[in-house]
Amino acid sequence: MSDSNANMAGWLKLEVTNDSLQAYLSVVPPTSPDGEWPSLENAEELLRQEGINFGILEESVARVVQERIELRTLIAQGQPMVPGDDAELEFLFPTVKTRVNPKEMEDGRVDFREVSAIFNVKRDQVLVKKKPLTPGESGKDIRSREIPPKPGKDRSLIMGKNVVWSPDGLTVLATDDGEPTLVGNRLSVNRTYEVPGGVNFRSGNIDFLGNVIVRGNIDGGFSVKAEGDVTVYGNVEAGAVICSGNLAVYGGIIGQDKAEIRCEGDFSVYYIERATVDVGGNLIIRDAAMHSRISAGGSVTMQGRKGLLVGGICRAGEYVDTKVIGSRLGTVTEIEVGVNPRIRQELMKTEESLKEHLENLDKTSKILRLIDKDPTGQRSEMREKLSKTAAMLTLNISQLEKARDGLAEEIQGRYLNKGRVKVYDSIYPGVRVTIGKATMLVRDEIRHATLIYEAGEVVIQAYR
């Protein structure tokens, strides 16, 4: 504020905002007609006295003085600081679990079993992207004083199991397969997925990259697929369980000729009835197996009170150890040991493919012979294509023969000596036992015995 002449002259009124970012100027008229009006020099001196030296709007200052403006007019504008942006987290998975709509099939029907909302992630998959806070930009007030910026607020997460920040701190990565969960501010990847009430219409089918625990039954028509282990504390009805690890079923398999069990590791169960079971490792049955198709890369052992294996077919890469095989009624029961079932199946596929290639090569060779007899020689292009086909078939046949011989050698050498059938109680008539390529059809009851392969035959020895 300035007062050029306290009695008569006009004067300049200067107002500065509390944050010193703006200054306003106005003219107070003289108190008499002869009074002197303030000049531009007066305004400039006033600004110097007040230390205002940044952001001065010189044209506005001149206009206020020259036009003798009495209204407050902006004549200096500082540079405000720019606050920083807050950090932001982008979650690449659903942070709130919701029940999905049933899956609609191609024919328009709805599969109410496909309602599971499991979100699977794999190791090294990005779960969260972070946009870091910004520090903001400094400002300057009309007295040239710096105004420090206000940085944005940071946002972070608590790292739980199987997650880690990347070295640059801009992403969160999974360190294992599983399901990501966010509880409060804690992020984890759960390696194990629990189904509290069993697998049914409420849970839908389960497909998980880690381990699965089912605290109940798996109802008919439903499936559980897991890249890890599966534990079922109830029964498996006419459904499916497929896992890459070990499988434990505390109840039984009530298959109704519809259940499918596939397990790459070991499998333990109380009983199996009318089901298809394919196990990469060892199979332990605590009570009985009835009218089922059983295949195990290792051994099949019956440990319970009954120890009954009756009906269907049971294949084991090594041995079968049980109490009773077959029944007094002569129920047809097949036992195959000493050959890994999966290697046998691979050998069969290889032999089928080899047969198909040989047939195709024969057909191709016959056509080539006919073309060679054509005196016109107008089929040279066709002959060239067929010659290439024949060469490719010949190469494939050579590779298939090599694979077949290798599989056959592995079957005869690696597993045959381990192949045996141990029966603590009885093998009843009607049971067919195959060890390697030797087969025995049991016509009279065999008790407390071990069956082995010897000199191309199935030989009965004492139980041991």
C-alpha cells in the first residue's frame, strides 16, 4: 500500500495473497480535483519496495495507472507448484471372487458344472503393474521464492507367499503356480485350493494349477483337474479326477462305469468299483477293487482286511500284491504285470503307425511303377511328388522301427524281472495272469503263492 500525498494526492493500493502467488493493484483517487494521480514510476517503486520481482504483468500495471482503474486488478502471477500424482496399482487378476455364469455350449444347452471362478496363474506371471508416484514440480511465488512440490502418495503391497516385486519395483511376479488372492493389503499366490463342501453344482468343476483339497465328495458328472496333488476326504462318484501329482481318496470310487481317474504320481484309495484308473506310480487300495480297468506304472497293493481284486482288468508295470483275486463264481479277471502299461500302449500306437506307413509306402510304390511304364512320360511332375512322398515315408518307417525296437527292449528288460503276482489267500479259477508275453489261465484254485516269469512261462512259487 502507498500513500503519495496523505492529504490530497491519489495513491496505489497493493494487495498480495497469503500464498504470495498473486498481487492485485488498484488506484485510490485524489481527495480533491487538483490532487495528483499516481504515476507508473510510483507503481514500479511500490513493487520494488514490496520485493515483487517475478511474474509481473507489466501491461496490466501500466493500464491500471494510465486508466486510473479503481477495481483491484491482477498485476503479478507466480508459478504454482504442481503436486505429484499418487502411485497406482493395476491388478491383473480379479481381486474379488465372483461366481461365473454357467457355460453355454454350442448346441445352446447350459453346463451348470462350469461355474468355478478359479483364476490360475503360472510362475513368473505378472500379477500387478505399478505406476509409481511422481514428485511434482516446484513453483515460484511473486517474490521469486521457490515453492517446493507436494509429492504423490505411495502405494505398496505386503508380499505374502509365492510373490515378489520385480527388481525395478514396477511389477509383482508369481514365484509359483496357483491362485492369486488379495486380503487387505497382502498379496499371495496360494499353491493349494480348498473346496470346503465337496465338488458339486455349488462349486462347479475344479481346474487348478496347484494342489486341490476336497473336503467332501466329488459328485457324479463333476471333475477335478490339478497340476499338483489332489486330496479327497469323501468319495468320488461317477466323475473324473485328473492330476499331475499324487492322489489320495479317503473314501472310495463309486464309478458306475463312468468314473475316470488319471494320476501321474501315486494313488491311495479305500476301494474302487466300476471305474477306469490310470496311475503313473504306485496304487494302494485299502479294501477292494471290483469290475474296474486299472493301470499302474509301478505296483498295485491291496492292504486292507478284504484285499479283494475281482472282475475287470488290472495292469501293473511291476507287481500286484493282494489277498484274493477273482471269486468262487469264476468271475473273469485279468492280471497283467511286468510291462509298464503306458509303454505297452505307446508300443501299440507305434506299431499301428508303422503299419499305416508301410501300407502307404506300398501304395505309393505301386503308383510309381505304373508311372514308369507310361511311354508318354507326361507324368514327371506327379512322379517327382510321389518320389518325395516315398522318401519321407521310408525315413518315417526307419524312425518308427527304431522306436518300436527300443520300446520292446525296454519292456523285456526293465520291467519283466520285476513282474510278479503275490496272493496271500487265493486266486480263483477264471483268472487270467499275463507276465510279459507269457499267459496262464487259472483252472484250479491257487493258494498262498507268488507267480513269476521264468523261461517263457508263468511259474507258481511259494508266497514270499
